[in-house]
Amino acid sequence: MKNWNLRLKLGLVILSFFMILGFFFPLLYSGNVTEWSTYPTNLKPSMEHFLGTNSLGQDIFWLLCNSIRTSFLIGLFVAFFSTLIGILAGLVAGLKGGAVDRIVMLLADTFIVIPSLPILILIGSLTKGTASLFLIGGVLIAFNWPWPARQVRSMALTLRERDYISIARFSGESTIRILVKEIFPFVKDWSIGNFINTILVAISSESGLAVIGMSSNSKATLGTMIYWANQHQAMLGGKWVWIGSPVVAICLIFIGLFLLMTGQQQYSALRRGK
Amino acid sequence: MKFLKFLSSRLLTYIFVILLGMTIVFFVPRFMPSDPVESMLGQMMSKSSTMDAAAIEAMRKTLNENFGLEGTLGEQYFGYMKRVIFTQDFGPSLTMYPVPVKELIADSLPWTVCLLGISTVISWLIGNGIGLLAGIRKDKAYSKILEGIAICIYPIPYYIFALTLIMLFAYIFPVFPLSANFDVSGFTWENLKTVIWNSVLPALSLILTGTGWWVISMTTLSRNTNEEDFVAFARMKGLNERKVISRYVLPPSPVLPNTILPQITMLALQMGTIFNGSLITEILFNYPGLGSLIYRGILQADYNLIMGTITTSIFAVATATLVIDLLYPFIDPRVRYN
């Protein structure tokens, strides 16, 4: 627990809360949360329905829990593969150099400049709001690997010239072993931070797409929850819990992720003795 | 020489971005299960009976061209690229036939450029100003509070701000109009007032989210620079604080890292993200820019419009990034001289 800072603790507390809501609570509920007219519509919050029900007859609490889970899963999926591909591409580009480096970086710079949302909207509009979440996740990965790739490449460029790497190479270590044993420890801390940040970006992109009805409308995610609430004039009808609960959840989850990321960076800086 | 090298690498990326972006836009519809042309024609025929057979045939032809369904794949691809790059021709809008998509885009692009340009500049200035203050006065209570607020604001996405602002200022406290009204023609002061009044909320949601990021990054940058030896030396030689900041912490210095340059690089890298945010903000506020036009295309299944607006947005973001990149040599002498 040494070196644990306030941001790290606060971020962990907030995220644990939502992780429990998203991954534990859905286990307690057996029905289909997105099914319409399961309950009477527009009930006030009570012991039976913690957050009441909405105009579609869905229980808002269970819907919220499931939405949190799906959104987290999208975030983790995209973050894992973006970070993995990014680190590999960055290492290869930085260590190989030459033409490989230039091609990887040109691709990375290109994907950074191209705005991802219009492409996602194009896919969403062609599938009329039934795009699979995997497809959306895949596109998000294509747009998120360049950030770690750029960073890891510049790290690899400086590492390549260090004496201890040369010594390892001359003493006959395999390239894989050098990567894993000598280089990865330097890249690790930064990559964890990037991983957390990509979770945030992925959840944010998917829900942004979902808010305008271009994601997978029949799945429960935080974004589609806002979409359905908006579609049924939740604001005009003053149904603040329905539209407010996913909004509040997104805000808190994102603040939690951001605190965790900056906290982790401070933590690893302290551990390195800075 | 160095400048030429810089320029050519940026131009190369720019061209590559546009080509790759257009290629994606060209190929995505081909991988989709449904045939958009026939479903669209069916939809149109059911909507209006005024179109005769010849018009429908002509429409099918433009549609087939637009989706690259005539000739071999190679011919279609190069035909599409040539048509879009040299004539910016995306065919007629299907729902507002025969108005060309190009015209609709030309009407809405200035709105987006203005909203996005003004709000990005404002948030960049405010954010970096606050960040600088919080960075160099790091022991003061107010700088901690400012940083704390920025940390809570930054991670929240644009559309959440947009929704919250709508809830607060259009429903709960009805200060601003619920549905924006930009139905103005010609330039009068009265019209300008209407436009500004209706743009306050969308601009505010873009400015608020943008600012958070600039505050956070500028705080870190200026804090680090402020602890550099050369800044300490400048203080020791008796320069007053204002001069230390303006000459050493803030400006690009020929030899040492500084704070403004990374922030400009960051702005260039962030253009795509900022644009994504503005699309959704426009849609939620019904603001008459490119975002709303894309949305209209989606709602009415107007594929010419969708293809046109999406290609345009890639082009716009790439161009904005290039322009910011080209500001570099004016600010950084290291790129100008060898």
C-alpha cells in the first residue's frame, strides 16, 4: 500500500462500485432486461424496483446494471487489443527501423487523423442500427492502436541504443527474450495507463454512437439506454431517473477511470524513485 | 532543407489520409449484406409517385456509380476517386432530388467550421491559461481547485455535456431555446443575434469539455518547465515573474523544451476527436452543420448524402490538421532553420 495516492484509491473505489454493479448484480436477475412491457410502466422507485420502471416497462436498475456490464466489456475488449497491437507495432517499428518504421508510422498517423465517428456512423447507417458490437469494437481497435504504437516506438528508439541491450544481444539472447525481459519492463507502466485510457475512449465512442441510434440498438449499453430514453421523450416527460441514471453512471465511470489512470502514473513514478 | 523535409512529410501524410479515408468510405458499403441501391429505390418509389420510369433509371445509374457498381471493381474505384477528388461530385440528394449533395454540404460546412473553430480556439486559450496558472502557482489553493475541476470535466464526453446543458438550461431553467432555430437568411444584426443566441449551448458544451484537457496537459507541462534549471536561473538573475513566464516558460525557445509547442502538436492530433464530439453535439442541438446533415442522411436513408458528408468530414479534419501542422514553422525556429 506504500506509494498509493489519493487518485489511485479514489479511482479504484469508484470503479469497484461500478464493477460490482455491472458484473455481480446482473447474475441476480434472470429475466431479459431489454424486453418491453415486463413491468407496469413509469413506476416510482420502490423496494421492488430500486430506480423505478420506464415508459417501456423495463426495470431501470437492472437495465442499468446490464448496460454497465456491456459497456465495460466493450471497453476492455477494445483496450486489450488496441494496446496489444499498438505495443507490438511500436516495438517492431522502433527496433527494426527503416522502411518498416516509416510504413507503420504513416499508417498510425493516418488513423489518428481520420475521424472514427463518421466511419462508424457509415457502418451504423448501412446496418440500420443493428451492427454487431464486435464489428464496432473492431473498428474502434483500428482507430485506437496508433496512440500506443507512437509512444512505444519512441521508447523503443531510445532503448535500442542502450548498452545493456547490445550486451544482451551480443551474449546471444534471442530477440523475443530481449523484448520480454529487457524492454517490456520499461514499456509496461505506460501501457497500463494507456490501457485504462483506451477503456474510457472505447466506452465513450460506443455510447456516443449509440446516443444517435447508430450502435446496436437492441443491446443494453449505457449509450443505447440514453438513446431509448431520448426517443421516448424522457426529458419532456420529466423522467429524470431513466435518462439521468446512465448519464450519471457514464460521468462517474469516466472520472473513476481517469483518476485510476493518473493515479497509476503517479504511483509508478514514485516506485521508480522520482 | 529541414523545412522542406518537414513540409513533404506532412503533405505525404495528408494525401495518404485522404486516400485511405476515401478508400474506407468506398469499400465499407460493399461489405454490407443489403444492396443499398435497390432498397433505396424501393423506398423512393413508395414515397413519391411523381417520378417517372426514366428518372428512376437515371437515379439507379447515379446510385450504381456512387456505390461503384458499374464496370469492374478497379474501374469503379478509380472512377469514384477521380470524380470526388476533381469535381467533388457526390450526385444528387435522394430525398431532396435533384439538389446536388455538394450544395447541401456547401451550405452546412461553414456552420461547423465556425462553431468548431471558435469553440476550439476559446477552449484552447482558456484551458492553457488556467493550466499555466495552475502549473506555476502549484502551491496555491485555487490552482488545486482549478485542477480538480478540470479532472472532473475532462473525462466526460461531449454528448453528456450537451444532454446535461439541455436538461438544465432548456427544460429545468428554460433560458435557452429547446430546439435551435437557425432559420435566418441574409445578414442583419437581428439575424446575427438569433444565431449567437442559438449557438450558445452547443458552443458551451464543446468549450467545457475541450477546456478540461488543455488545463490538465498544460498544468503538467508548465509545472515541469517551471522546475527546469534555465527558469531557475532566469529567476536568480532577478527577472520579474512576468518576464520569467513570458520569456522562458511559455515561448518556444530555440534550445529547450517549452510548453506551447507540445500543446499545438496535441491540438493537431486531437482534431479528429474534437470533430467526433462536435458531430454528436450538433445532432443533439439540431445545429445546422455537417453533423446534422449526416444525421439527416441517416434518418432519411439518403446514401448519396451520407457518402458525401462523411467523405467531406474526413477531408475537413485532415485539412484542419494540416493547417495546424503548418503553423509549426512560424512558431518553432528549429523547423525553419537548420
